[in-house]
Amino acid sequence: MKLIFATNNQHKVDELRSLITREFHIITLKEAGIDIDIPEPYNTLEENAAGKARTIFELTGTDCFSEDTGLEVTSLHGEPGVKSARYAGENRSFDANIDKLLINLAGKPDRNARFRTVISLLIQGKETQFEGICEGQIINERKGTQGFGYDPVFIPTGSHKTFAEMSLAEKGKYSHRAKATEKLVAFLNTL
């Protein structure tokens, strides 16, 4: 089964490909010959994931999926949430986003946070969504050089390492994206 993954984020593609190892052939937008930046104008992860998948399905008529992920920090009332990629501005700078997060958390004792991923799958135009959640803590300074986004400051519950200190295989044991992808693959195996 061929599926277009509606993202331009190579980190997410690498992560998904490390998780999906069976007969599903995941192709990127670039590999599908699509060179667009799909907007994320909505106020929920669910709506953004659905909108991105619908855009690609309407362009190609090919079965596809998209995802949207947010970091939700308890003491910041769920921020950065749906705005995680653009928390510090439209330029999508991982470092600037982390800097803003750490500034906003300065002096706050509650460092609880969670990553939440929503995957929207379109098969023959019919949508199904899958959610994955990873609980954890935000630490005070960056640790590790792997991963992307907020990975250097997020330690998942049950680990002593940040996501940025983990290999893809290690991260997959905890990851929000891995949990949502597991549900996606289980569903695809029923088709």
C-alpha cells in the first residue's frame, strides 16, 4: 500500500519510516513531486491534521495521511500547543521556540508537559484520526543533539534522558508519534 505523508519535515518522515516497517510504502511530498507548504490555520491539532491530509488528497487523489503535533505545558495552560512550531514566530526556529518556552517557565515549579500527536488518514476520501500522547517534564537546559523541536528539553515519564539524547529506536518506546503511528498501522492492517 502506498501512502503519501503530507509533510515537508524530514525529521518526522525519518521517525515514521523507522516505525512503519511492513508492506506500507510511505512517500514524502517531495517524492510525490509536490512542492507546497501546507498551511496550518486551525486552532486544534485535529483540524490542522485533517486540513493537510485533505489538501494532498484533493491534489493527488492518492491515499495519504498527515499529522500535527503540539507540546502542551500544564503551567502555561497548554501552550505552546497547536502553535508549537511557530511559538517564537513564523520563522519556525527550534532554538527560538525553546528559548521562549524556557523563559515562560522561569520560576514555575510545575514542569509537567505532554506531547500530543494527531494523525489524519484519508483512504479513498474517508478520514480516520489517531492520537498519541507522551507525558513528561520540561528541564531547565538543553541536553542532547538528536531529534528536533523541543526534544532537547523534554524528558518522557519513565526515562532519565531527553528525547534529544535518544536514538530513534529509544524514542519510539515513549514517543507520542510512535503511539499514534501504532494505532495507524493497526488500522491499516485491518483493511
